[in-house]
Amino acid sequence: MLRTLLASASLVALLSACTDPCIELGEKICECGSVSPTSYDADQCKLRLNKEASIIELSDDDQATCERLLDGCSCEALETAQGKQACGLAVEP
């Protein structure tokens, strides 16, 4: 039952990522902290992300910012302060 729920949530997240750059960016970051792309931690992170996304309305400017950040954000980038800025997780000092 839990696997079915997680699989359904992941499918919803994947479908949402096609149209929402902020969810896509968040999922990318979720996958960076996990041992494998299918790990429990990544799934839980994505579930929290989608729950928050259903509560918070993002503006067109927010969506444009996420779209811009997508290309520069990678798991390797998250290992540096500059990379965290590239992913939108830190502000410039």
C-alpha cells in the first residue's frame, strides 16, 4: 500500500514537473540529497515539496526565477556556496 502511494505521488510529481519549473527545481534538489534516485528520502522530500506547492501560490516572477535556475543547478553545484546560489538555496553575500 505504501509503495503504491509513493509511486502515485512520484507520478503526480513527475507530471507536475513538466509544467512547473519550481517543482522541477525542487525535485532536482531532492534527488541530490538521496543515495539513489529512487530512495525513500528523495520520495519523502518530493512529497513535502508537492504538499507545499499545493499550499503556496507562486507568482509568474517566481516561476521565471525557477526556470532560470534550472540550468545552473546540479548536485555537484550544491557542494559549493556559489552552486547553492545557482540553485536558489543561498543569496549572494
